[in-house]
Amino acid sequence: MKLSNKYILSTKSESNLIDPLIARISFDEQEKQISMITAKPVICPSCGAAITDMKSVKDDPVRGLHFICEFCKSLNNIDRDTFETFKSLQEDIIEIEYPQEKEKKKEFHNNIVACIDISASMIASSLNAVKSSLIETLKNLSVNSPDTGFALITFSDFIILYNSEGKEIVKISGDYLDQEDIIWSVFNQVNFQFEKIQSSYKKWISLISTLKVEHTTALGPAVLGAVALLKENGRILLLTDGTANLGVGLIERYDKTMVKTDFYNRLGDYCSRKGIIIEIIGVRTYMTATIGLDTIGEMAHMTGGDIYFVTANEIASSFYALSQSDIIAKNVKVRVFIHSSLMLNELSGEVLFHKKDKFFELEPGAMNPDRRFCCTLNLLEDLSVNQELPFQVQVEYTDLEGKKKIRIYNQKIFVTDKEEEIIENFASDVSDDFYTQKSAEFARKKTIDLAMEQLEIYGDQLEMYLKKASPEKQDSFTRSMTIINEALENMSDLQRREKNKDAIFDYYQKIICYGTTSTLRNDYRTSRLTRIAEDM
């Protein structure tokens, strides 16, 4: 977690300063090793905030060991054993592993279901590229993740679940493709054994080599079947080049009219709670044809998966990126605690915080290191100079070994009336992410003018900061101005030359998820082990 400033202006009055204060939550910080203990976190029963600095604990003959919560001001007792466990920790960031709360140990991604489109829209060159890339992916997994289980579902005007022997375990067609309950029941109860890739990949390769193009696109039933088959945990790799036009999850009718559906949102929500990651490769075949990424893409966004919209020539590199799994946690919950004089206002990264009694909570599902989002903090009232405001973020998650943990970030926000303190302590890289993400959200909703206006206003404010900043600080503002100018140029260029709805969605969706690092996401993912080694 990083704030755009450790200072906040004392008044709500209009100012030329960049407003508001921004907090960025970036999951790459979870890869960094910090102090960790095994214990139950010390939580204020009244508001849920955690106490990590035992210097605030007082010992009173009548009340005993106790602390006053800096968020809700309630008085809470703490037992001596807990105090002794935590008293050595006086850091802004700590990690706690919950005792005796381990799930059954197994890899988060130990099972993969590939859902492959073999409908008529998949021209021969595309399907051949898919088969070749999937075969190479299986070879890669057989070496690097030999214990991974694998299943294959193909979809056209029917859906088929195969085993590694090439046998059709389930085949659903006709009116049954419209029956969500039937599809779920059949796949959920089928007797299917996920074989380890190490011993089965050659048989899968033989089967995949025989796939051929069929007719329509029963995409919704295929994904539904894959989710029901996995039940919980694992990954779904969905590859398609056509719009779902048959069965549940219908987006495009035969008359080519588009249909709104909440089917994919419901699937995404279910998967995020069950630890299932959905990743999508959309294949671009025609300049303006759409596969409905703005609809089916919700499944990837809600579960922590990636979306790739590529040409047939780029399928291989996309499969390779997908084979390099970089999910680092599941069942993630993010909680934000703020001082009563602050309000949590805007959000970027297309996330939704739910207002609880005395904090805000977000459940993003799974966690990859490059995912980031921001929230803005505004004053509700004028404050006294030199006042200190507490700010806390809790990231609770289950790691890939099934251990439940919580990482707690604490930071003080100092109230000032000095403009120079705001400028000299301004971390523009945080606000860069916020404004690029927000502008991408506007642009994806086709409000391009508003998106560009927001970037231009922010760019003007950066220019003002640059003029007033010390020489030591000017470089960071110059870098930020370059980033914003490039974002404006790219947005203008995309609007002028690109007519494909899915390509536009894909471009902005990456920025929404990954901010200023969106163009590096593929490189980061395929070189994850190298990157981790360098960070350490």
C-alpha cells in the first residue's frame, strides 16, 4: 500500500493542488518478505481495526493491559500473552499467519480445464494455431508443473468433455444447452478423474491433433460445465473467436442482435468465491467482428484472470503467458480503515468497496502481483495543523499452501497548511495509476472526451508542481508528465484507427487492471521467476 502523500491540506477550500489524497493497493508488495508471526491478530471488537504497535498499550492497576483504538476510540483489553507476542513488532507493515486454520494443502492451480471453441468461425488457420499452441503448453506443463490435472471441453453446437483417452465423457446438445441447472448437475456429478499431465500429456496431444471445425458457438454452456467440473480451485482457459450465440449465456442471436445477460457476472462471482480463475484468449479474425469481450471478460476480471485479444499469429505467445501461472493468493479480502474526518470517495481499477459498519471491504477473489487499484480520500471538515490521522489497510488471504494470513499496513497522514510540503512529498507514481485507470474506465464506456479531459487537467497540475518543485523532485514530475502525455496520444490514436469493439475493450481493460504497468503485464507474467529473484 502506498499513499500519494503523507500530508493532507488542512482545509476543504479550493486549491490549485492535486486533489485528493490517493491510496494505491498493489499486490506486488505481497511478494516481498516482511516480519511474520503466527498468532491471532489483535482486533478492535468495535470497528475491526488491528493494533500492531504495542507502544500504545497501557497497563493500569484497575483496567489491566488495554489500548484505545485510534479509529473508533473504544477502550479494549488485551491479555498479557498476546501483548508479549506482539510487543517486539513496531513496524508499519506486518504479516500474521492464523494458527491452526489451514485448508487442505494443495496447489491452487492443480487442475486446469481448457474450453476450446471449434465453431465455424474458427477458420482452419486459427484452429491449427490453437491446437499447436495448446500442445506446446501441455509439453511445458509436463515439465514445469507435472502434477497439474487437465481436462478438455470443446464447444460448437454441442459441448463435449473428453478424457485423455479421447473418450466423450459428457456430450450436451439441443435444448439442453438452454438448461443451466441440467448442465451444472451433469458436470458437477460426472465421474471424472483429473489425470496428472506428466503421465497423460502425450494422450492429450493425440486427441487435440484431431479437433476439427464444427458449427455455432455454445460458449456459455462450456464455461458453466467447466466451473461445475472443477467445483472449487483451479483454472479455466477459455479460447474463442466468436460471440456466444447458443445456449445459456447467449449474447448474440441468430439475427445478430445483441442480448444483455448477467450470466457471466454470476459465474464470475461464484468462481471468485470458490478460488477458480478464468482466463480468456479472444482470437481476432475480422476487423470489426465482436466476440463480446465486454461481457464474457467480466469472468476474468472478477476472478483475477487475464484477457488476451490476439491475432492467430499471437496465439502461441498468449498460451505461453497463460502457462506461467502467477496467482499468489486466493480468497482475498481487502479492508480499509480511515479516520472519521476523512471520506473514501472515488475508486479506480474497476473495484467496488462495500461499506461495512466502520470500514470498507473489497473481495477481489484471487491475487496476481501486477493487479492494482486506488481509492481517494477527502476531508469531511477542516482540521488543525499538525494533527495526525491514522490509515490502515488489511489484506487477508489464503496462500497457495492453504495457510490463512493477513498483512496489515499502517500509515499516518499529517495535516499541514504548507503548499510546499504537499508538493515536495507528493508521490506522483500513485496518482499516475489513479488517473490513467479512471480515464480508461471513462474511455471504455465511450466517454472519450471526459477521459481525455481528466488526463489533461491532471497533466496541467503536474506542470504546476514541476515549476514549484525543488530540483531533486522535478525528475519524478517530468516522468509523470511523459506517462500522461503518452496516455493521451495513445487514446487519441486508438480512437482514430481502431473500430473493433473487442480490441478497444482489451486495451482499456488492461489499463484498468494494471495502471501504468499495463503494457508490461505480459512480460512480467512470462518472466515471473526472474522478476521475483531480482526483487529479492
